[in-house]
Amino acid sequence: QVQLVESGGGLVQAGGSLRLSCAASGDVFSIDAMAWYRQAPGKQRELVATLFTRGATNYADFVKGRFTISRHSTGGPVYLQMNSLKPEDTAVYYCNAYLRNSYYWGQGTQVTVSS
């Protein structure tokens, strides 16, 4: 099992930047992939970006070129650098880990982008 704790959310003006962090604890070296999801009010949770164990990444079309998922070391925090933020990026952002055929979630962090 793993436990995930997100941080770094907040209020930012359109065009600004934020960096989210996700700290994992527990069986971190068994994690196959880490991802960021988001959920806006009244909408379904959607995948934003994925970081696979060997370093490959994948992004939703609506964040390509603006967001970057990264990690400095295996088992270390996973980051989501968000640039050129838009009001439609406003959502609760969740960290997700996949290991041993199970998904684990953090509690979420609010990102609000004002116009």
C-alpha cells in the first residue's frame, strides 16, 4: 500500500503558474505509475498527466505544452508544473498511484484560476 499527500494548490491569476507536489509513503518502490487527475465542480474526474516508472510520460490534450509531470528520484515526490493556467483549469487536483493492480488516491488539492 501507499499513502499520498498533495500540496501546492492555491489561487492564481490566468496566465500564472503553480507547482503541485505529491509525496508518497509506504511501498513506493512497487509503484508502476503515478498520475495527476482533476475534477471540476459538476464534472467527472479526468486524467491530466501520467509518469511511468521508466520515465515515459503522457498528457491530456488540454494540458500539452503547458503542464509537466516529473520526479527527481524513484520513490521521491512527483510534481506537476502548471504554466499558462486558464480559468478552465480550476479543479481539485488528485495524485494517483498504480501498483499491484490497485489504485491509490490522495486527498486532493484545490487549484483556482481567476480570469
